[in-house]
Amino acid sequence: MPIYSEKLTIPANTSESKPIPANIILKQKYITKMEVGFPDGCNYLVEIKIQYGIKQFWPEDPDTW
């Protein structure tokens, strides 16, 4: 199973209305494990959502990050 890694720098004061996307092209048909990490210094201010096309997988509530 291949490992995909993506590093993304989010500028300070980035608004929720203009998120910074990271697109990863998967060569497999399914994901067995996923890990997301944040460096020290972001102070829990980074919010993420994981989507496949328009389908949001995480968090499950589509109105949240």
C-alpha cells in the first residue's frame, strides 16, 4: 500500500471563506489509514475537512471543519 504525503503551509489570518486546498491523487481504490498532524505554533487554530469530490468524509457534519 503506497504512502501519500502532502505538506501544506497555511498563511496567518486565512479566512474560512477562502480555504487553502491540498489535492492528493490516490492510485488505490480505498484508504485504510489516515493521519493528520499539525506543527507546534498553530495553537489549534487550523481547521480541516476531508472530501472526495463534493462528498465530505471528515468531520461527518458537513457544516463543520
